[in-house]
Amino acid sequence: MSSTATDDSAGNCIQINTTTPWGITRLRVHPTVSAIPAEAFRHCENLRDVELPEGLLEIGESAFAYCYSLANVNLLRSILS
């Protein structure tokens, strides 16, 4: 079972499996997270920056759909799907 807790740039924990705060602008995914579920950050229209950890294996379908402000995402070789 993969972990789904994330950590925003201010160090605040966000549980992906619950309602994501739509107003977030930066996101740092915690190093223990191995998968981001489908539609996890869908419609986070103010999200600009996403930092993904080494070891992240999967980003679910439409995980960042409609994130119109998204400008920076570091993509990793470890991502399989």
C-alpha cells in the first residue's frame, strides 16, 4: 500500500485522499509518497510549483488536471506511470 500524505512548501501536511485545499500555490510531496492518486489536485487552479521526491513511482490520471497556473514540475526518472 502506498503512502498518500503530502507536504506543502510551508510544511503543512495535506492528505491527498481527503479534500485538497484549492488555494494552495506550492506543493512539496513528502519523500515517503510512492503514488499520487488520480485527480488528487484536480482544479487546484492556483497551484504553481510542484516538487516531487525521488522514489515517486506513479502519478494518477488527471492528478493535475485544470491546474491552470502550474508552471514548474520536476519530473523524475523513477516515475513509471
